[in-house]
Amino acid sequence: MVIEEEKFRGKIQAIQDTMYVLGGKWKLPIILSIFGGNKRFNEISKSIPNITNRVLSKELKHLEENLLIKRTVIDDYPVRIEYTVTAYCFGIEKVVKQMESWGKKHREKLGLK
Amino acid sequence: MVIEEEKFRGKIQAIQDTMYVLGGKWKLPIILSIFGGNKRFNEISKSIPNITNRVLSKELKHLEENLLIKRTVIDDYPVRIEYTVTAYCFGIEKVVKQMESWGKKHREKLGLK
DNA sequence: GATACTTGTATCCTAAAGGATACTTATTCT
DNA sequence: AGAATAAGTATCCTTTAGGATACAAGTATC
């Protein structure tokens, strides 16, 4: 029973960790946008409906701290910034796929447009 | 390009829907607890570290509204309440597995205990 | 010289999530 | 009678998430 308990606590922790890193309304949409080829701040901003500059800025930092994206300063005139996904980021692919797939099914289940 | 755009918006929506239903710190741990055999309010409460009654109560309602769990009144003396997962709830299995698996890897990556 | 664009930051605010503690109503146990 | 258990609810509070709007520093364009 103690072993079972420990396993269960481990599961809870793993899920809460994932939620901390990828949870919320914007983190995954931002990653998808960058993954889809958007590199510049304003490109990303325009590609995601209703996101504000402030939120985008904060979330980009969070994602960089968690090693999922990389911020590169291109020292051209004018200086540009490029965001790209890291190799490590590819590890979330299955999570994202499953979430996308379940979200679609759930929307149909509820009969929303 | 317009088609691509629409696909992308659809992905964002699906992920945001999933986050709405399953996101946050407690919803999945609660489902796991019930799935693991805990049926009664206090059983569930004790099985999840640090959750409060108030939060558990609110989350149970949210999960019931979203068709993932069922609340049954057992009309015995004394009246008992039993929570169980629905058949529909089994559909989230893959999402949860992936989140659990990624969370474990990420914790190792960051070198936390 | 005035205006616009880029990548944000600053300020202020509202809403949602989460937490601490106490209490209730009814039964059953000692 | 007094204490314990069950399944929450009530109140109040703090923290985090998210949003609106304005602005800044530098270069480029008209």
C-alpha cells in the first residue's frame, strides 16, 4: 500500500509539473506559432488571436527559462530578435497532439460549433 | 495560406478547450484519485496532498459538469455520496499518460530531486 | 524634420485560482 | 449526554493569470 501511495504521489507531481510548464491559455499556442515558422515578436503576436504584448512577453520568458524556446539577437541593422524552438521542445510533441485531439473530440461531444 | 491559418486557429482552440476542462493544479489529480478507487469525499481529500475542502468541492462540480465524473447519492443510513469516473472519462487516458511521462522527464532534465 | 516600425517595458486594473479556518446538519459511537 | 464522522458550505484573504493602454529607444522612411 505504501508503494502504491508513492506511485500515486509521483503521478500527481509529474502532472502538476507539466501543468506548471505548459499550462494556462497561451504557452502552447505560442510554441505552436514558433514551431510553425513565426520567429519575430510581432509575427507571433499577430498569429495568435487576442494575445497582448504584455502576456506574450511574459510567456516567452517563461518558455525560455524552461528550455523550450531560444531567443537569438541578430546583430544586423536594425537589430532583430528571433525566437526558435529548441531540440528539447520536440519532446512535448506527443503531449500536444493528445491535447489537441481530445479538445476536438470534447468540443464535438458538447455540440459546440 | 488561408487554409493553413484556419488549421492553426483550430489547433489553438482545441488546446485552449482542453486546458479549460483539465487545466489547473487539481483536476487531473482528482480524477486519478477517483480512478484509483477513492469514492468518498474524505477519501479523495486525504489521498491528495495539500488540497482543501473548498477547492475539492469546486473542482468536483466542474468535473461533473464536464461529464468526466458522476456523483451518486446512496440512500442508506447515513446517506453517503459516491464519486465515480464516467465511461467518457476514459477518453482522457492518453492525454494524462503523456503529461505524466513528460513531467517525469522534465523533472529529471532540470535535475530536481 | 516628422512619422512609422520593432521589440518590447511600465502602469494600472479585473478576474480567476487557490488557500485558511470555522461552521453546519445529521447520524452514529462511547 | 458528549464526541466523532461525513460531506460539504461560508467567509475572508492572497496570489497568479490575464487584459488595456501608453510609451520608449533606435532605425528607416517620406
